[in-house]
Amino acid sequence: MARTMEHAKGSQGRSVAEDPRWARVLARDRTADGQFWYSVATTGVYCRPSCPSRPANPENVGLHETLEAARATGFRPCKRCKPDGPSLDAENAAIVAKACRLIESSDAPPSLADLAAVVGRSPGYLHRLFKASTGLTPKDYAVGRRAARVRDNLTADNTVTEAIYDAGFNSSGRFYEKSTEMLGMTPSRYRAGGENEDIRFAVGDSSLGAILVASSAKGVAAILIGDDPDDLARDLQDRFPKARLIGGDAEYEALVAKVVGLVEAPGLGLDLPLDVRGTAFQQRVWQALREIPAGETASYTDIALRIGLPKAVRAVAGACAANNIALAIPCHRVVRNDGALSGYAWGVERKRTFLEREKAAPGPRPAAGLGKAE
């Protein structure tokens, strides 16, 4: 079969070997699927860039910007990569979405085997695919959805008993075994909006300004930084509107001193239990932040890739902005894609100063203990 002119030259008259798209074919880049197609004159087929077939001689290859152009060669679609159908990523996304909808619509969490049967994949394959796509196992996702259903029902006009059964628990005993883990407090207290929860706090001074540290019975729930201690106290009240705020004693002020010490000398580290209150998504983002080594930075795009959701860049930025625990959950280590410092809840200059101190500090910084999302 004779080669067409398009097989002899790539875009703008370049040989295919010189075309940057050919490098993506050699890399079997799945992100290039749908952006262009290629055909091979010697085999008479056209493929998607991620095709797992052995690479062809670029002299026999044509690059096509549209599927219609690839079809116009008169070649047949490759049986391995099936370029006429949806990409593998699109198929996998549809599988995960179908599993998520099934979990969300089920009264009780479906088993992995049942989910796999519905989507037409093996349990092991579905488990790996689901976790790679969402960062959670199907079981964890089901637990999170059930907890969200309980929270929604408790904040509505339902009784605790109604919330239990509406969330798919077939007995109150099984619910109460897991209630504190799901809600972070008893159901009745959660229904009251955390009313009467005790939050201890104290304020210390540092070279970066006033630092307020607040703790629940589980651990540090907030670290706030600002210029005015009174403003920080009002901010704490806004974040925990129904809690009972209690000024810390001398022992608690020693904990505040540890946080102040971290500001002045990041190399000292901070090893404290945390009471992290956020959604499952926020929890994943915050955990990724804590994995950035001290003195280094990552972009919002980097974090989105690390949690397996490359298109969730804006949501990652939102999770960073929602962080209540400055320094211990290091949202100051996240920068824009070009490396420039982006917004920081406690001021960009503080962000710059703390990053500079971390870079100058010797030794790794231990991570604080991370509680469960609520």
C-alpha cells in the first residue's frame, strides 16, 4: 500500500520523527488520546497514541489531528487500542462513576463482589481502579457516603433513630459502634451542632505575629496566625460557633510554646495529635500536603496529581484555603505552577518567611499525628 504525503511528513513539513507528537506515541501517553491519531502504512491500521503495539518505523507513520482524517486513509482501526471507541481512561472513568452511583443509591454498602459483577470487571481490578481514580477503596467510599447521609439526616428534622435507619443501618447497636468514628462526637451532640463541646485555647507571640492554638479532646483543632489576638479569638469563635471556648492553663500554654518554637526554628519539628475536621476529599489533600518535605514546595496541580484527581486543581486550592491548622498541615508549601507564591490565609509574607526558614533549617521535620476526617 503506498504511503500518502501525510505519512512522509508531519505537521508543518517536519518528518514524523521530528514531530513532538511522535514522542508521545513512543511514550504511549494516554493523556494524548483524543488529541490526535496515527496510522501505519505497512500494517494498514490506525491507532490512538497510547496503543500498546510495537512502535512502527516513523517513515511509515502518518499523524492525524482528527479521527475522520485517520479513517480517510482507508486503513482499518487497530484491534488492540480500538481507536474508534472511547479511550481506556474514559472507559475506566465510566466504570468508577457507575460503581459510585451504585454505592450512593444502595441502602447498605454493596460488597466488592456485587459491585464488580455490575460493572463487568473482576473484584481485584475494580478495587485497584477505584482506588487509583478516587484515592479511596470502594469500602472507604461507601463508609464516607453513609457518614454523609447520617450527617445530613441529623442536621434535618429527623430524630437520631430515623437518621440511623435512613442511612442503611439495620440496628442502632451497629450504628453506635461506629458513630463517634464517623461524626467525631456522639450523634446527639452532632445534631446540636457540636454544642457544649469544650475547646481549649491560648495565644502566644512570635516573630510572625500572634498565634492561637486550640484543642478538643482529640487533639489540636486549630492553629491561627494574625496580628491581633482578639481578632484570632473571634475567628476561633466563628469556626466553632456552638463550642464552649475555655482559656488554656499553664500546661496548655506549654503546648502553644511548642508551636511558637516551630515558627522560630522549623528544624525542631512538631509532633502533636491533630483533630482534623474536613471532608474525605479535604482529608486526602491535607495528607498530601503533609508529605511535602520541609523546605520544598509543590503546586496545586502537583497535589491534584498526587491524590489521583488531575482535574481537581481548583478543588485542591479550596481545600488548602479551608485548612484550620496552619503549619502542622503545611498549606504554606503549595505554590502556583510557575513557582510564585499564591494566596495564603495568614498572609503571603508570612508564607515566604516560613518557607525561607524551613529551607535554612537542618534536618527533616517530623509530621504531626493526623486524625480522621469528619
